[in-house]
Amino acid sequence: IGPGAYLWVKLNSRAAERRVGAQTSEGGVMPIAMLLEWSDMDEAKYLELIERVALGDQMFPGAIAHVAGPIEGGWRVVDVWESEEAFQRFLKEELLPRIERDRRVRIHSTQRHR
């Protein structure tokens, strides 16, 4: 993590136990990494957005880790979620209603592979 970067990690042993034993071939849910990149975002705008999505010292249900920092021309966020469904719920209920309409965000996802 470089200068100006932020890191939040949720430590939940019960959720971790479920993830360690999860096997998609048996119907388990694999964690998913989400990469979000905003053009024209800086640290001040990021902190303002975090304030608007504030959950106190808690992370949104289903979130495991959050890392954010500056990139050339914008801001990058890497999140790890318990499932795609958990991320989509956060996106719909919390993030999209709070971002400015003209703010451009690209979202990429990848499931963890064993």
C-alpha cells in the first residue's frame, strides 16, 4: 500500500470458516474480488464518498476487505466480497444512490480460483 492509500479489513472467523470450506462444485459460494476505477476522483472526493456510505466502523454485510488509493487520472478501489450477490446488493443499495451521476466508474470482477 502506497502513500494516500486506505485499507479496511473485516475479520470474521465464522465467515472465514465458511469460505475455507466453500467449494463451488458442491454449491458453495466463492469470494469475489471487485476492482472499481473512477476517473476524476481524488482523495478528498473519495473520503467524501466514504462519509456518504458510512456504516460507522462496520463494513457492509458481505464485505471482507477494502483497499483504495490514487492512480493516474483517478482512484482505484479493490474490494473482496463473500459473493457476487453481496457486492451487487451493496452497489444497488449503498453506492449507486450516493455517487454523482457524472462520475465515471469502471467495475471489474474476478472470482478466486483454487
